[in-house]
Amino acid sequence: MTDDTLLLGQTLAFDGDPFVQGPGAARHSARGGVLIRDGRIAAVGDAAELRATHPQARVIDHGDALLSAGFVDAHAHYPQTAIIASWGKRLIDWLNSYTFPEEARFSDPDYAAQIAGRYLDLILSNGTTTVASYCTIHPASVDAFFTAAQARGMRVAAGKTCMDRNAPDTLRDSAQSAYDDSRALLARWHGIDRLSYVITPRFSPTSTPEQLQALGALWAEHPDCLMQTHLSEQLDEVAWVKSLYPQARDYLDTYEAHGLLGARGLYGHAIHLDPRERDRLAELGAGLIHCPTSNTFIGSGLFDMAGLVGQGCRVGLATDTGGGSSFSMLRTMAAAYEIGQLRGTALHPAQLWWLATAGSARTLHMAGQIGNLVPGAEADIAVIDLASTPAIAQRAARADDLWGALFPTIMMGDDRAVVATYVAGRPVSAAPI
């Protein structure tokens, strides 16, 4: 008797980076299979060959649906779940009007647990199996998130958001408490099951130099951790940073001067960058996180995907819930395509899908673990119906190749396109195909 499971359908994997190698970096099989053993991918190949070589495997046939690595969301704020799609604010007003009042509620562990569970179930229903999330200043918000993810078997990354100025009194910590709380949470959760702790200063305007220095020191003590923050999202934010840090060369320097710039750093938005900042981020291989639905919803600007990738920058893709207006990485890919068009560079469907899977996994330093259908990777898989609505189906029916069939789902798809989501080989949501 075997515990092997064989998923059948179309398969899509990547042998390289389609920004470098073009669409040929993708590997597609019209009738393929993924063999799962002990929560990992044991083999990927032709369906008939896998059935012949593993006759005892339990077979789940998804027909013409596409088997892909689960989506990887490289930047989100799970505490903003309940305020997603709130009307009419730009960044600083958004924080004061919506974000801070909602985050204050996370002093209640029961509320934090309720929202954490709701958020993770929402993203799983959208085919997202890994997320890097900000929590709130409350340690209980981190405990709630990791507890909920652990119960679902998910690979996630998260950390306590640290702020010691320019925030309500109820949402401020201090340089010392930010260090102490983050250090204790890191010791409690980092590396447990599929969980990773992320050192998390919200952004320079809400941290004093002393707090940034303390968190830089913590990162130096734990260099295997990721660090996440925000960078150059809006022009008025950049001006604010300049007024708060007049000695800094630029926004990025407020992090660099305090030990918060490195290859394992994740810098959300990165829209309004100076040449020095672009060069330095590329030189270090730092992660830039593109949040397209947020950038359009809050009116931040147009991320320079082509230029930054051309300089060698490492880029991931993210919903930025709840400034981002959707939990869906399909909608996020569509917004990335639209922003690319506005900047004069149309992203190919292979590039969009790679950004939402293997590209974001690489940016989170989780390549080989998640984000691709390759032997040895953890079996986090999204099953995508490429004809999930009449509008999508009629367009996909006229496609000449995979990309023509996939692109309508990227542009018009939502959670109805997600037939099933597998986490470590276990189905966690499903609907009839």
C-alpha cells in the first residue's frame, strides 16, 4: 500500500526566469501529472508515464485544469482584512483613518485569532499558499497569525510591526520593547514547522532612529531572518521622510544607516526611487515587492518593472491587503499587466505567472521550497480552471497556445477559477470543476 497521490491535469513549471529567458523558461504539459509523497513533490511528468510507474498511487484527475505551484504573496497586512476596499484615501490619510483604528483592535487576542483565520481561509480560496504578512505592534497578533497558519499547515512569514512615533499612543512601542518583543517572538516561532519570523519596522516615518537601530541590531544577530518594510510608496511620504531624516542621502539611506539594508530585506512598493537607491538595491540583491492593486487604489504611482528588472533587481508580487483591493493574485497579476502597459512595457503571461509563484518565492529566499512544480519542493499547489466563467471560457476556446488560454484567466479570473488548493499535499479547499 502506498500513500502517494497523483494529481493529473495540465502542468506549468519553470526551468528559469522568463524575464531573462523569455517564455521558453516555462515548461508546460497538456496532459501531465504531479506525484505527491509525504507532503512534497516526488515527480512531475507525463500523466501516462506517471500512472504506469506508480500504479498504487491514489489518482485525482483534474481534467483540463492547470496544476501550478500555489501563489506566493510577498507583502500583505492581514490585520487590514476587515477594512479592505475602504473609500477614498491616500497613504497617510489611509493609515490614520482606517489602518490605525483597526489595528488597535488587535490588542484583543480573540479578535486577532478571528481575523487571522478569516484572512488565511480567504487567500487559500484564492489559491495563495504562502504569504509574508505584517502583524500589529501586539505580540498576540503574531501569535494568532502563526497559530492559524500552523493549524492549516502553511508556509508563511510574518512579524510584529514596530512603531514608536507618528502613530496613536495605543499603537506605539519603544526602541527597547520593539527589540525585546521581536526577539521573543522570533525565538518562539522562527523555524517552527513551516513558519518564518520577519523583523518588521513599518517604515521610517513611524520609527525613530533609535528604533531602527535596535531592529538593525536584531537583524545582525539573526541574519537568516527576513526583514520587511516600506520604501518610496508616495511622493508626499518621501518628502516626509526627508523632513524626519534630514541627514539621510535618500529614503533608502534611512534603512542603510541603521543596519536595515541587505539581501534578505523586502522593500514594499519602491516606486519613487533615486538612481543611487536603484543601484544600491540591485547591487545587494534586495527584494523589491510590487503591489499593483494597492498602487492604483491609493494613487501611489507606477512601478518600473522593466527598468528595475533590467538593472538586475529581484522583484516579487503582492496583494498588499488591505491597501490592495483584492485577495486574489490573479487580480494582482492583471493589475501588474495594466501598470506595465501604462509604462510602455507589456508583461508576458509567463512573466506574470512567474512573478506570482517562483519569482516571489525567490524574493522570499524560499526558492526550491515553494513556488514551482519541481521534485523536492513542498506540495503547495493551486488547481486553476481556465474556463471558470462564460466570458473566460469563450475567449480561452479561441486560444492557439497555453498563453492565449491562460491570459483571460489572469485578466478576468477570481476565486471561481481556483478548483482546489493543496497545502503540503493536502487539499484545503475544493469545488467541482
